[in-house]
Amino acid sequence: MPENITDWVSTYDTASFNVQNMAKLSLKAESRVPDREIRIIPSEKPPFDLELKWELSAANNQTEVTYTIAADLNMMMKMLASGPLQKLADHETQTLDSIFSKT
């Protein structure tokens, strides 16, 4: 996890962590469609509505992955949260890329 993520605790279906200077988030995998999609939502009431979605599609012996973070942020929360959320998205996509680059 990026350095701005602390107190990480996770299981197969859940994760909770603190985002430095922003909020504590508890998330759960709401749905999984093998080889197609994983949808993650808050398991406890967050400071803002949030959905993380990984969508996979295959074409020409390759897999294309789209990662979407949808967050309902007011202007103040947007100022606070957009940087850490972007950092989290960048870290997750770089980690995924490095895992698949090794194979």
C-alpha cells in the first residue's frame, strides 16, 4: 500500500484502513464475476459514497483492465480526498502491472 495508507487489515472479502489526513474506510467485495468484474463498496458508513470496480475484458490473447473509483464528494471532501484516492489508484494499477509483467 502507498505510504499514506495505515492500519491495513484485510480478509478475502473485506479490507479496512486509514487514509492519512482523510478518513478510515472499511470496504467489502459486494460482487465478483469470474474473469469479468469485481465490485467493492463500503461495509460501514463512509464519510462519502464510494465504489471501486475492476472490469476485465479479453481480446487477442490479452486482458484489458479498467479500474474505476466512483466517489460522491462535496467540494471540501474533493479537495481532501482526490489526491489520496489518485495515489491509491496509481499504486494499485502499478502493482497489478508489475505482477503481470513478471509472467
